[in-house]
Amino acid sequence: MSDRTLRVALDQGTAPSGDTAAALARLADRAATAAAAGADLLVGPEMSMTGYNIGADTARLAESADGPLCSAVAAIAADAGIAVVYGFPERADGTVYNTVQLVGADGTPRAAYRKAHLFGDLDRSAFTAGSEPVVQVELGGLRLGLLVCYDVEFPEPVRAHALAGTELLVVPTALMRPYTDVPTRVVPVRALENQIHLAYVNRCDTEGDLRYAGLSALVAPDGTDTLRAGPDEELLVGDVDPDALTRARRDQSYLADRRPELYTRFTG
């Protein structure tokens, strides 16, 4: 296994919606647990710090990417010595975005991504769509990329990440039942067709009238599960081996065998 191996913790649980203090306390506990298991990175679900289906509280709890919530998460990350990906409503440019942010193990904010594909009335009534398709950061010698939930259900954003060199794609999610085909069928295909590692971290509780599906997974570049959660709260820890990308692409590379000149007339 490569010396660039990154150990990742997937946390598909959440605190009570709308209670950021409880979310931070829970994050501190999970960060310490994950770090003790040797994890370099802890990933939570979409909108993990506030809740997703919270109505007017989305706007009330929204803050800037460098606001008090970021400072609190940064302190937790630095105290545990682990990088953290968390979700929150970001207020910027006079609007609110559904944002995930990565804070390094030293507490430094490293990258933030705004959800580009909004799902249904809940998303569209609360958020403005982001417009930056590929956000990446180097972590532990690996190139890590960020998407949010519905983004991964479209082939183009994931392919854009693969073409840009993303090795591990991290996707915090709040997917509800009955759409369990997404984590069990779509996500493994996205990893396989792009020959990348994909960490899909989905909520598992209930929130209002939504029942979240859980089923979080870390999927290898050959489409097999490195980690797979069930429907209930779990903290899973596993390794991302960059050599697996080399092995997956050695005999057949979907990226190298593409013929993009044939596809241009079908795009847009």
C-alpha cells in the first residue's frame, strides 16, 4: 500500500436539527474518536452543522465561510489533529448557498464548495446554486475534490473531477428514502466509470417529513465497497490507497480511451 494512503472516517449521524451547539459537541466527540482510530479526515453529511430540512432556520443560521461556526470547527479539528469536512448554509453575495468546507488538521480552512445542482423545492427555496464545478485540495499527498448530494447523480461533475485529477471525491449528502438506488447503484458506477475513490456520506435519521437513507460508502476505483454503512448511525474508518487508481487504470482506462471530439455536439 502506498505511503500516500489516507485514512478516512465517514460519520453518517447528526445532532438535532437547528442546534449548532449540539452539532459542535457531537463533532468534537466524533473527531476525537476518528483520530484515535488513525483517521486523517472526518466527513459528515450535507448541512451537518445545522440540519437540512429546517425551513426558515436555514437563512437564520446562515453565516460566512469564515464565521463563528468555521472558527469552532477549526478549533475542534486542531484539537483532535484531524481534517474535517462539514456542511452549513453559507451567506455570501447577498444570498445563501448549500456549502461544504474542509478544514485542515491544523485548523486552517482549506477549501469550500457550493452545491451546484439543487434538488426540488426544498433546495430551490433555500439556496442559490453554486457555479464552480471543480473544487480541489491536496490532503495527505492526495488530490481531494468536493461535491454535495444531488451533484453526484449527474455524470458530468464527477467526470470533470476525474479529468482534473481528483483521486478522492468527497460527497456529503442528505438523501431521503425511497431513493436508495443512489448510494447502492449510482455511486459505485460513478467511482467505476471515472476510476476514482468516492466517499459518499449520507444522513440516517429523520427530519420533519424526511427519512434519510444512510448507506454511506467509501467506494474504490473498481466500483467495490471499501466501506459500507447500514441504515443506522455509524462511524466507519477505512483507507484510501492511491495505488488502487493505478491498478484500476492499468489494463483499461476510461479516461485515456475517451474520444471527446465525438461528444461535443451533444453537450450543452
